Amino acid sequence: MHKTPRRPHNKGDKATEVAFFMQKKVAISEGLSGLNSFFRERGYQVLPPDEADNAVALVVSGATLDFTGVQKRALKVPVVNAEGQTPEQIFQQVERVSRMADAKPRLT
């Protein structure tokens, strides 16, 4: 189940508000829900797969690639295959694609 993050309680603190909205986002397939807390503990907001275009990456299992049609949908974000990897390895891949996305020049 997708939980929307709550706004910080100290609404007058602008730095906290900016940090909340600039939080990195990762989309994780339902079958990998064990990764949700792992990413949250490292400062990520976890999104459902249907919101992947708002994330730095979509994390899927090998089965997800075969059964959900992810490969048939044009995604704007990299897909990280979690099959056979530890949560730390998956996190490192997401961090790598996040840094690459930050380094790309943005068209205005």
C-alpha cells in the first residue's frame, strides 16, 4: 500500500519544507515491499510503480519485468532489476542512476 509522506510538523521551518519536497524518490514494485523501509531509512520517498516517472528509478524483480508489461511502457526513468541482489546493491544502483540524472544538462 502506498503511503503519502507527511509534511514536516514544524511548518515555519523553510529548510525543512524544502528538504521535504526535494527528497529523492524511488518507485518500487509491490513484490519488493521489503525494500520500502530500506530506502526510506536512507532518505528516499517510496512511490508505487505507476508513479515511476516522478522517481529517479523504478526497482523491479525479474518476474515483474515478465508479467507487468513494464518493458512495454515507455519509461522516462531507468529500471533497476533487483533479482539476485542485496538491498545494499540495489540501493547503490539507484544512487548511481540518481547521480547520472543530476549530472545531465536540463533543457528549459
